[in-house]
Amino acid sequence: MQAVLLAGGLGTRLKSVVNDRPKPMALIEGKPFMEYVVHELSRHGITEIIFAVGYKGSMVEEYFQDGKKFGVTVSYAYEEELLGTAGAIKNAGRFITEDFFYVLNADTFYQIDYSRLLTIRQEKDLEMALVLRQVPDVSRYGRAVLTDGMLTAFNEKTKEAVSGTINGGIYLMNRNLLKEIPEGKVSLENEMIPRWLSEGRRLGGFVNDGYFIDIGIPEAYFQFQEDVRKGVVTW
């Protein structure tokens, strides 16, 4: 299986503590954060990773090289300008050779059973399978709703501080969707998924309760360091 790792963002919120490298390359116990993500993917049978890189992307390539040291095969899709999440996926599309491929953010660590995405994709005949997660307050994010495994709402805004499910940022996509993404800067979360949902496309998934962290802010970055030290995140 192939996976696209979105690693092209500037990481402006983390610059007060990590200012010399791309956010996914922030050091955790002497290793880049993204190495933990790559290890998790490899552990679940993902053999080829396409790094979608931009800001200081050469630092990613210098570290991971051809990927053999990490048990995977690696390619690099460079962005000359910020393309957004969907634009970055489209830019990486030239390396996609399989009918379905995974997409995830390189600055988040989410422990899931990737085979569940494959299973629900087949069971529901989905064009895209997503992972959602439960949070105590959906008003901070925008609610995503599954009904019998099918996506029925996404990035739904609410002012109510109620518990619910939100986008977890891991996807299994049909390669045919790539040609529907316009050229240039395009958001997967704010443009393409809402559009596909409104068109009645077959989008679905499951809610996962595994460990999740987004190191986009200093507090979360330090929390992940602590979790690794304590063995909450195993290596």
C-alpha cells in the first residue's frame, strides 16, 4: 500500500520552539516527529510513502533518503508554492500507482488499525474512507457525522459546546478522485470533501478511539515528548 504524508506546511504556530526545520521534523527524543509516523505506517504494512514537501523539504529528503533504513520506499513531491491539502495530494498524484492510497498529515500521530479502512471501503463500496475521532467539544473544530458507516455531515459548524465526532485527518482515497481536484491551492477539508459529500459521492468511515496528538502548538509538542518518554507511545 501507498501513503501520501502531507509535510508541506509552514508550522507557524510552533515556530516559537521549533524554528529551524519543517514542523514534522521537530525532534522528539532525538528523532524527527515524522519518523514516529513513518514507523507506525510501516508497522501496518504500508510499504511506499510519498512525502508531499514544501518549506525546507530538502531536510526531509536528506533524512529519509530512499526510505530503506526505515523499511519503506520513499518518493518526494515538492511544492513550489503552498498548494493546500488537496493541491498537495494532486501534486503527489504522479507517484500513485495503486487504485486506493492513504493520506495523512505528517504533524499528527494517530494510532489506528489501517486495515479497518480497507474493510469498510470494500463493505460500503466507498470512494473515500475517513477516520473520525470523538472529542468533548465539537464547536472548536466542526462536526463530522457518520450514519451507518456513511458520512452524512462534515465540517458542520456549531456554537454548542457538546461532545461529538470530528475529522481525524486520515483518509483512504480512490485514485480517480485526483483528477477532480483543480490545479493550484485547494483544501481537501474545506473544499473537496464538502463538495463530494454534496454530490452524493460514497464517503464513509469509522470512529477511532486510539491515541491522537497534533504537534501544531508548543503544548502538544512537549506533551508528545513526555508521552514518548513515559512509553505511552511505543517505539
